[in-house]
Amino acid sequence: MTGKTFFKRFLLLCGPVLCMAAALFLGRYPLPAGMVFRVFWSKISGVPGDFPDIYNTIVLDIRLSRILLGAMVGASLSVSGASYQGLFRNPLVSPAILGVSSGAGFGAALGILYFGHSYLVYVLAFVFAILAVFMSTIIGRIYSVTPTVTLVLGGVIVSSVFSSLISLVKYAADPYQQLPAIVFWLMGSLASARYQDIMLAAIPMAAGTCGLLLIRWQINILSMGEKEARTLGVNTTLLRAIVVSCATLATAGAVCVSGVIGWVGLVIPHIGRMLVGSDHKALLPASMSLGASYLILVDGLARTLTGAEIPLGILTALVGAPFFVYLLKTTKGGSW
């Protein structure tokens, strides 16, 4: 094993853990050096620590919950983006290609409009995210000659419809209470992360991610093309449905608790492809690791750059777009 290969594996295996550990020290509320370790030791040992209770709240209830949720959301969006790029054989595809983000945005906006801040916002966001993808697949079956193309067109149509519905809800919302909440949700954030949210969102995210990992070697066959895959005896219709279903579960579970966070599912798979190549057996785990690390770091920046928290959707675009251009220029789209 060369030193370069060892460094890549170390980065992918230990990167999320190191980022999680570093993010515990980031925040606007200053903590004395070593306090994070004392808080964890007090929790593990069961011995009350000689520090204010506010430190327990900051480290365990606020920062740790955000870090865990950020890692899960980043991993889910990245693995979904990598799977979609292989399925559609298009490097510009992201998890939002079939309208899942627009559907979730409309569901969340509807929930905020009628129910305020409650669990129904998460439920409606998840339900409409699934509904949007279902509508895209129905439209994609109009023509059976090039199903992947019509599926993408169906996603564009559904995204446009739900984006218009979001505008309609924003127009009807109260401009002083409901409208700011809707706008902030649509920009993406982990500020409301709680362990209850993590437990609920973990179910669809884990189900979708595990499903994609189990069939990742078959995504290689789909990425060869429709005719080639059928020649090899693969039921492309069934396999495509499984990939879309798993990616939708993972993305919908992430978006319903974090809001719309762009660029993660588009940029991270390309970085993973540059590190480990285009084989999805290695690309999907690499994308998960990189996506978790990336979103943890971006969330840390969102909490510390300014006095008011910056929405994640803004930072992921500002950081991801220039970095994506830099990677494409330096590597010319190839592998490292």
C-alpha cells in the first residue's frame, strides 16, 4: 500500500470522527479548554462534574445533536447524489432531480402555515417529498423508449409545480410570523436539531442508505447504459425503481428535518470519484464519509462566522460552487 493510498483510506475512515470531535469545540458560547472532555467523562462515569449545568446543555443537547444530525444528513444526501449520477449517467444530477426538495419544501411551508412549529411540519415535508417523486415516476412512464430521460423531465415538471405552490403558500402566509419561518426553513438549517428528530429521521435515512449500499455494485451495471444492462440479464426497470426508492427515502428523511441544503449531493460524489474512482462499490462509502465530514464542517462555520447563524443552504452554495470549479480545473474531471 502506497503512502497516498493509505492517506486516502485514513481520510475516509477517520475524517467524520475527527470532524465531529473538532465541531464540539466550535460555537459562539466560549468553553474553557478541556471542558468538553470533562462533560463527556461526567456523563460516562455518572459522577457529577464541578462545572455549571449549562455546559452539559451546550455540549450534549445542542452541539452533539447538531453534529450527529449533520453527519446523517450529509451522508444521506451524498450517497443519494452518487447513486443518481450513476443511474442517470449524468454528472450534473443531484438528489433534488426528481422534485424531492420542492415537495418537501411545500409540505413544510404548508405545515408552518396551518400548524406552526410542530412535528406535523416534519411529517408533511416527508409525505410531500415522497409524493413528488411518485408523481415524477408516473410522468416518466408516459414514454418507455428512454425512461431515464422522461424521468428527469418528470422531475423538472414536478419541481416547477411545487415551487409555484411554495410561492403561493408564502403569498398567503403572515408576513411577520409565518413567512420568515418558511423562508428560513427553505434555506436549510440544523438549528432545531433534537434527539427526537434524529431518532425519527434516522429510520428513512438508514433504510435508504443501507439499501443503496447493498446494491451499489449493480449501479455500476446501470451506469453502463440501458441496453448493456439488459444484455447482461439485469431487470433494469426493477433495479431503477429500487435505486429511486432508496435514494428518495434517504433524501426525504434528510430534507424533512434539515430543510433544503443544496450542492452536497452534487459536489461530494465528484470529490469521492476523484479520490477512489468511478466504481460505485467504493464510491458510495467514500461519498458517505466525505458528505458527513463536509456538512459537519459547514455547520460549524454557520455557527461561528457571525453573531447570527447563517443558513446552511447559503454556505453550501458559497463554499461548494467555487470549490467544485477548482476541483474540475485542477483534476480535469479525472481521478487523483
